[in-house]
Amino acid sequence: MASFLATYDFLLVSMVLAAVLALTLYLPLMAGQLSVASPGFYALGGYIAAIMSTRIFPPGPGLYPVSLVLLEMAVAAVVSGVLGLAVGVPALRLRGIFLALATIAFVQILGVVALNLDVTGGAIGIFGIPQPFSSAIQYMWLAVPLLVVSMLFVARLERTRTGRALVALREDELAAAAMGINPTYHKVLAFTTSAVLAGAVGAVSAHFINTWNSRQGTFDTSVNLMAFVLVGGSRTFVGPVVGGLVLTALPEALRGIAGVDVLPAWLAAFLRDGRLIIFGILIAIGTVFFPHGLITPGLLRRLGRRGARPG
Amino acid sequence: MNRTFLLQQVLNGLAIGSVYAIFALGYTLIFSVLRIINFTHGAIFTIGAYATYALTGSQFGINGLLAGAALPFRLPFVLALLGGSIVAALAGVIVERLAFRPLRARGADPLLTLVSSLGVAVALVNITQYLFGAEPYSYPDPLQGLPSAVNFGTAAAPVLVRTVQVVIFGVSMVMLVLLTYLMNATRTGKALRAVAEDMTTSSLLGIDTDRLILLTFVISGFLGGVTGTLIGLSVGVAGPYFGIAFGLKGLAVIVLGGLGDIPGAVVGGLIIGLAEAFVPAQYIAYREAVPFALLFVVLLVRPQGLLGRAQVQKV
């Protein structure tokens, strides 16, 4: 167990953080809104943590205090939330393809700005971000509670009036509006919550990755998140979490399979270097054959019944 | 800002804008028929650029499965451009069969089709990278022997237009004229417009809609391939991912012109080309953000695009 943790420490933390990020795409999608803005807020949160920890707080001897990381997460969450509100109120009058396009543009603009500002370190970015822990696996102390809290939050949300209003908006916006659900209010709420969460994840990731630049939180991240949610499942919060965990581990698993001697050399090489090809094909196949993802509420109910049955 | 400078920037803007326009027409044609955005368009742009490179008989670099490989023959550049664009058109056919037809058959949500086409785009770009590596390529210069720029001004106040700009503007205009002719003066064009207007009715009237949708993907892929080669000729082929970046920029063009609107795509392309050309020199680093800033503003102010009509939602 200890050697497993030591070998895969970086991967395990990445999996947990990816699962939280997948939830940030899932939140607006609960209301039927495909927004790929969360990589932008993720990048913003990372920059806030990187700037605060390298410029504002003086580097002391020993490890960087965890309390300051928590403070950075809070600041990142608040700033992302405010920006989310500012972008969300006008943008969420759009729907469908138009919202997806607007959020793609938002991520692109943030990327260019980050690449050119002095405070974000330009093309090089910010490096040498101080470490609050002595080993990578200890980042679990931040990542796991973040995942658990956000899962509890979304699970709870799905059963409240607000959550049901979001689902009603997804099924039929006009009908929901006719029944007194305010579409803009609920969509902005989901969008802003997603921004807050993405900002907090970014703050943790900046410390975890140790360096932060304009290649973090780009359109590539948007594609990954869509894969997590759409392959995992877009109708229950369990889907994105499982999608984020499994699909982040998939490249490593493929690398592991490639190491088995039985495979012909060309196949092993393909599994090692062609993982993004496999990723793309999975997204395409997933949407064609499993439009609601692999994990659906129906599947969870069946599993629940089987678990409850004696014997 | 004096007149020579103004003229120079207008010419620069028109040259690049004309390429944006024909690239965006590839999106627009498919959107006008299927009401979906084909995210593979950027990947097809990449495929066209690489296919042309291969057909000129040039060698592939050091990374990738086909490192050091080259075709046993070399075509003159014009034929390579044509051949590369035909390869891109075939890629369009494959994309339609694999990513779009299965979803259309079960009447899937347009957003799902968008995501599926994104998946295919990621796969295509990475297949290109897997085969040919990630290094940049540039074409063997087909304009050798010609002056590198033409002076449209006087010796004292030069207005220099690079020969390659003249070429890409010329090819774009030829494409535009051919497409306008096809759409407005042929029976096929009439059928295409009918399918764009109402697929069910035109199918009832005996139009083979599946065949026309396939044709749309062929034309769109061909346009994507031509643009990939033209941009490759102008600034070089900067690795497989440059199609994705260019593809995102193309989205700004179609939104500006109004989704699915053919004259709108042309106007949108020219506006974005001109807007980029007029970014002041001290803010040049922000030029890449200009199309997206325009996209964002237009979506908020006039989601139907500059030339489009507002859509009334039917219940």
C-alpha cells in the first residue's frame, strides 16, 4: 500500500482534483446549460494562489502554512464568484450553442490576458510556488475534503427546491418559467457556484503543480471536463465524479497495459502515445451510444436495490 | 494615422479576412443545414495542411510514426493544394458518417452532437500528431522567382503587399465565386437551400437529403483543406494543434456574421481580419483576443449576428 501510494501519489491527487472540476461543469449542466467557463475560473484561482503565496506572503523557513493555502482558496473562490456573477448575468440570457460559444470565448480571452500581463509572469508564468506539505500524497488532506464537501453539496442540491428547479429548466425552460421558476436567477446561481468551486480547485492545484502558466485551464481542459461529465454521466452527480477519477487514471492505466509483454510492440506504443486519440474516440462513442453517460440515476437505483436485498 | 498606413492595414486585413471568410463558410454551410456546429472543422483544416505538405513530396520530421517518410513523387504546389483539399473533403465524409449520421438517426440533442464532433476533432488532431509528430513544417516555396512583395504605393510612401497575400486573397475569391455560383445558379444549390430551409419538406418533395448533407460535408471539408494550406503557406504549419486554435477563431467569424448566414460569414471574416490588422502595435500581443472579444460582445448585444434576423422561439 505504501509503495503504491508513493508511486502514484501525483496521479491520485490529480484524480481527486479532476473529479471536483468535473462537478463544476456538471452544475450548470443540471440546468441544461453547457458552459465550459470553469477552466477560466480554475486558471484565475491558480493565479491568485500563485501570486499571493509568492509575492504577498513572505517566504518563511520550513513548510508553507496550510492556513494560508485555505485563505488563498477563500480569496480565489470569492474573486471567481464575483467574476462569475459579472459574466453570468449577461451571458446566461444565451442558451444552447450560444452559451457554449460565449464561454469558449471567455476562456480564450482570459488565456491571452494571462499570457501578456506582468503580474502573471507572461509566457513563463509563475514558478516555485511554495509547498505546504513535504510529499505530494499529503495534498489529499486538501483535495479529499474539497471533493467530499462539493459532493455532499451537489447531492443535497439535487434534492432541494433549487435543484429540482434546475432540472425543470433542463427539461423545458419555457414550461418551467411558466410555472414560476425564474430561469436567469437559477442559471446564474448554478454558474456562479461552479465558478466559486473552480476557483478553489485552481488555488489548490497551483500549489500542487508548483508552477502556474497560461497553459493551465485552456480549451484542452474544457474538452477533458466535457469528457468526464458526458462519459461519466450527466444526470447524477456520481457520473462526473467517477468520470473525473477514472478518465484521469486512464492514461496511466493504458501505460500500465502497454508495459505487459504479451502485447505486440506497435499496440503497446499506440497505448502509450495515442491516449488522446483513445480519449477523443471515447467522447464520440460515449455520446453516440450513452447520451446520458455510463452512470445514470436508473443504474444507481438498480445497484441500490441489489445492495439492499439480503444475501 | 496617415493614408498609406491606413491603406496598408486595410490590404493586410482583407487578405487574412478573406481566408477567415472561406474557412467560416465551411462551418456555416453545415450549420445552415443541420443547425449544429461542426467542431471537426479545425481538425480538417489541419489534415488539409498536412496532406498538401505530403503531396508536395516533402519529408516528415523526426517525431511521429512516419518520421522521415516522404511520398515517392512530388506534385507542383497548385496540384498539391487541390489534392490536399480533396483529402480534407474525404475526411469530412468520414466525419459525417462516424460522428453525425448516427446521432442524427436518433434525433439527438444538438449539444450532444457538438460534443461528439469535439471528440472526433480531438481524435483526428492527435492521430495527425501520432503519425507526423508535433514539429512545425513549412511548404517548399512555390512562389520562388516571384518578388516577395508588390509595392502598390510610391517609392516614398510604400504600400507593400506580400505576394503570398495576393495569392491567398486570389484563391479565396475564386472559392467564394465558385461557391456563390453553386449555391445560386445550379439545381444542386437550389436543393441545398431547400434542405437548409426545411429538411422534412424538401425530403417529401423528393430531395435526397442524406446525399445533400454528405455533399455539404464534402464542400465544407474542401474549404477547410484549402484554408489550412493557405494559412500554412502564409505563416507555416505550426503543428497539428494549430487547426484547433484556428477553428476557435472561425467560431468568432460565424457568430459575428450570424450562424448559418452565408453573406454574413464573408462579412464576419473581413471584419475580423480588419479588426486584427488595426490592433495598435503596442497591444499586438492582445491581437489573438480580438476575435473572441468581438464574439463575446456580439453574443451579448446581437446574438443573431450582424446580418442575421432575430429568431422567435416557437412553443
